[in-house]
Amino acid sequence: MYLPQEPAGAGRAGTLPGIPTDTFFSNPRYSIHMASQFGHGFIVSLMHISRHLALPPEKAFYGMADHIEGLVIPPALRGTEVEERVTLLKKKVLWHQPGPLDREEHRDISMLLADIAVSADRILGIPDADIGEFQ
């Protein structure tokens, strides 16, 4: 792998001339964002989670946790109730154990996802955001 080097004699204080001072991991010029197999973002990850919730409760949780890894809270929503609810969503999905409580947890996560959407809409300036009667 090629690392750029400073010209001889141009080293910073405390470094040897001609020795690379940057490493692959510490220099933003070399940072590479690898494509996620399961999606990356806020809305994208919530959309993937909602697709799992469209399945019957006994099948919904298989693979749902894969989308939690790519779930990123936008800076505009940090420190709000959206961040609190997303944290709770992550915990509920990651800690889920398949079994007799699938139906209850499916319902809880579906309601939590709806709360996240309504809260985000309100923060984004829609004061009368509502999930509606027919869900």
C-alpha cells in the first residue's frame, strides 16, 4: 500500500524525514465507507425494519437486527425524544428472544416505530402529525 511521504527534510518536529506520519486509519484522505449489505441511514433503516414488521410476528424478527447496525440518528434529531425512542427500538430488537412473546413484542415495536415517525415529523415542522386511524 502506498502512503504519501513528506519530502526529505520537511519532517514535523519529533519525526524523521521521509518516514510516513499518517497511517491508513488515522488519515481522512484514506477513509473508505464500505457499502452496507443491510442499508445505512435513518429513514432507510426504518424502512427496512418496517418491512420485517409487515411479516407475521413469528417470522418478523429474523434478520431485523441486521438493520439496527446501519441505523444512524441524524444530527438534527439528536438529543430529542426521537433519539430516546430509537435507542429503545434498538434495545427491543437486539434483545428479542424468539418465543411466545413474539406477538406482544411485534406490537410494541410497531407502535414504537410509529412513535418515532410522528415525533420526527413534529420536530421537522409538522405540528399535527398523526399516525391515523387505519394502520
